[in-house]
Amino acid sequence: MIGSTILIPTSAVTEGVNKTELTQHSGCNEVRVATLNVFGALDDWPARREVMVPGFEALRPDLVALQEVVATPDYNQAYDLLGDDYHIVHHSERESDGRGISIASRWPITDVHELALKDVASRPAGFACSSMIVEVQTPAPIGRLLFANHLPDWQLTHEYEREQQTITAARFIENLVGDERVHVAVAGDLNATPDAATIRFWTGKQSLGDLSVCYRDAWASTYPDEPGHTFTPDNYLTTTGDGGDWALELGRRIDYILVRCTDHGPTLDITDCQRLFDQTVDGVWASDHFGVTADLSATTPSGRSVP
């Protein structure tokens, strides 16, 4: 464990417009997870905020992984977006403008673990790549749950670095789980496509180093024949926004929600998965990435408890 974070409660005014169609949240038996690369406060942030705030209010996620979200002594962007219904923690590794990763939970966070991923990379990451795992005690029947926000190197040429960073995060999670039955969800901007070694590793299709794990990919399990791009030239912020150096971008799925499996499958059933903020509102994109949101259930489709 490297460092720790502090819960700093603040509040924000939100207004709701339902723009997301998902199954209704069913309380203690189900957890709604969301992940989004917020794109900091770049490119007309006030207009983008007016898209995000009502979108999150309508979605009402229980756990949220945010990347490139600003946290400074003067501005807490996560609280500005989500309001005071959440416990929010920030990784201590930040960019000069305060951007980094943060996690929000409707339930109390009982422990926080930070990983500084650039420490295990062979080439400079050039940004605040990091992982953070929180432990949340959700109501029964789900109970103890680990939720990870993972942001490895972004460069197209850095798959080797992403491999080392992914091994570090996955091994840390496995050590936390031990021999217990613990629910684990990993979310974030993983900066790799489904055919990359790191995603193949997460989803149990190959090992890395001396480690193998298996996680169920929420999007792929829901829409196996749909590419589900989350970083695409259809979004003008990708190609022409403040950070848009991607004029030749073809479109990729690089944002994920993953559910850890035991030997017989995931410990939570993925009942729904959608892209988040994948349409403009009055011509405004929320971010240069589309987010992902998924509903996870402790019950199988037949009504039994997940084995």
C-alpha cells in the first residue's frame, strides 16, 4: 500500500434529466457501476458539466471510477459532478492541474489502497498513471466488495508498460482477496483494445509473467458482436478538442468494467451494460471518451444466488 486518502465531504447542486436507459436499480441485491474519463476541465468545461451532472443524477450509480478528474485544494470536480450522496477518495498522484483518478461510493469506504504504476514502468508514462482499490461493505447479500480504478499508460507503443502495470494491479487484488470469496469489479480507462495482451490477461485468455486471472468483460458479455468504441473520431473532442491529437484515430474500445471470476464464473451476474455519454446534448459531448455503466447482481437469471 502506497499512501492513503482522506474523505472530504462537499456538496454540489444537481438537476436530473433521464438520458440513460438501464434496468431499474434493485437495492441491496444489485450494484450499478460506472466509469468515465472526465477529460479534466478542458474544452468548455461549463458546457460539458451541464451534460454530465444531470446524466449522473439520472443514472444514480453506486460505484463510480473517474479518470482525469481534477482534485485540488480549490476545486473538487468529482463532488461537483456527483454531489454529497457519495464518499469520494482521490489518488494522491495528480497532474500539475490536479487531474488523476478518483472513486465514489454510495456506501462507506472501509479501506483504500494506492498503487503508483509509473514506478513499475520501464519508460516514462508522461502522466499520472495509477491504480486505486477501495474496499466497500455493501448491504447483504453482496457484502464485501473490492472496487478498482485502473489507469495504465496511454501511449499506443506502451503495451509492455501496460503489461507490467496490469500485473502489479492484478497481483495486489489477488493478495487482498486471498482464499476468501470476495466480489471484485475493475473499471477504468485501460488504454488497450480487447485483443491487446493486457485485456486478454484480464479476461483469462492468456497469462502475463507468472500470473493468470479471469474477469468477465461487461460489454463483451452483453454485446459480443458490437465493437462498443469508447474513443472514436465520431466525437469531435477526440480529434479537435483541447487534447485532441488524434486526427487519424479509427475508433477503439478502451474503457471497461470487469467482474472477477472464480473457477466457475463471475461472482456477480452482469445483467446490463451500456455506454455512457455516447451522444451529444445540444451539440455538446460530455468528454473525449464515452463512459461505461453496468448493473451487477447477486442473483442468477433463474433467481438463485450466484454460486
